[in-house]
Amino acid sequence: MKSIIILTYLIVSSLTLTAQSRRNKDVNYAEKADSLSKVLKQERKINEGKILEYNSRINFLEREIRKYDSTYSITQSELKVVLNQSVVQQGKLESKEQYIARLENELANAYANQSVRIGNKYWMSQNLNVTTFRNGDPIYEVKSNDEWMNAAERKQPAWCYYENLAKNGAKYGKLYNWYAITDPRGLAPKGWKIPTLNDWDTLFTVIGGIDEAALKMKNENGWEANGNGTNETGFSALPGGYRDQNGIFYFPGIRGFWWTSSEQNQYNAMCLYSDYYFNNFYKSYNNKKCGLSVRCIRE
């Protein structure tokens, strides 16, 4: 009887130790899994940080410039550290002017990463998509036909998305009236400018002439009826259409229109456009109240 009790005790003890060992292993595996999960999350976070689109960076810089520039005195209460009209950034004290200058330089560099060299000039490889002037002042966003016409009558700088849909901004950028183009506060980011008609002519000459320019400048997809180009220049032109002086939208997927800074007369300004059906660019003009795409060239 005693031997049976001892044997039973040994068996129970063994089972208990085995169960405990399994529990310890389970805890160990759980800890390893948790640790691995944290590592993977951290790596994912790092990778996500590395692949942030330049547009996100540009938008952030524009917001910061706007925040610390014309409304600086108002936003002082929002700053974590304020001392003698200065802000602490990246561990050092900077004046307001120094901070804005650094942000503008970072913004210019961000746009440089979205540019392509054609001949000896750098052009943005996307349509302009800014909501503020160079000094940080906001540009009026229009969301209806009446608003568009009213802004034009006042000669007020304005922008819109094609068909007033934000999703079109990611593809085509924004459409601007010519009053935004010529506003003295500067539509183009620091280090860039709105190209003149001569700047466009130089580009066409470099790539072999205006008659085949569209073929070499149009994106490889995005144009109706397979009217795409080779995009060998990297210009990546897309058919963003335009908005007329009455606020009506035309030609998405069919034509792209780009302002120049060259004026034709008091009512019209010079522009360029390309069509899905042809391989050439066209010089034309449009009413200053219209909304067209914008490409910038490095100063």
C-alpha cells in the first residue's frame, strides 16, 4: 500500500513538473512572440517613415511656414517653448526668421526631389498642388461655380480641384486662376518660378521641337483612348482638364492645360495644352478667369 502511495505521488509530481515545464515554455514562447511583435512593429514604423510620400512632407512644411509666419504672434501660445520671439527646434534656439528660412529651404529641397532635368533646366515632374503663397498666406479654395465666378470678378487668386473633388488633386494637382499665377506673394515655392512662354519654348527645342513634344512628355498612362506618351523626358504630363470663367469643367482624361506667366492682353494669358489624340503641344491663350494646371521651373 505504501509503495502504491509513493508511486502515485511520483507520478503526480512528474505530471505537475511536466505541466509546469509546459507552462514555462508557453510563457517563454509568448514573451518571444511579444518581443518579436514589438520588433516587427518598430521595423514597420521605420519603413513607413522611410516611404512617406514627398507630398506629405511638403504639406507639413507649408503648414509650418503658415503657422509661424504671418500669424506668428497669434500662435505663440501654441508653442511648447517660447523665448524672446524664438522657437526651439531640434535642440537649438532659432529666431522666427531663421526657422522660416530653414522650412522654406526644406520645402524647396522636397520639391527638388519631385523634379526632372530637361536640358539644363529643372522642371517639376508633377502639377503644382499648393494651398498657400510663398509667404504662407492661404489661397482661396473655390467649391462652387458661383464662388469661382465671384472670385474672378474680384480678380481674387483662387484654386480648386477638378470637379471640386479632393481625390482628383492627388492625380492632377490643383487648377489655379491667373490671378494666383501673378500674385506678388508668389505662387511658386521658394527657389521655383512660373515658367514664361520662352521657358516652354526652350524645353521644346531641347527635346526636338514642339511637334513631337507631347509624345515625349505625356505620361505612359492616364490618357483616354490610349493616347499616352513615352514620357522619356520624365515630365509625366497628365490630362487634368480645365475650368472656364463660368466655373464649368472640361476635358478630363483628354487634354491638359498649363499656364505660363506671359500675358497676352488685359483679359488673356498664354498657356500650353496637349491632347490625347496628337503628339504635339499647342501654344494658346485662355481667359485669366479660367483655372489651369501649373508646372514650375527652378529659378
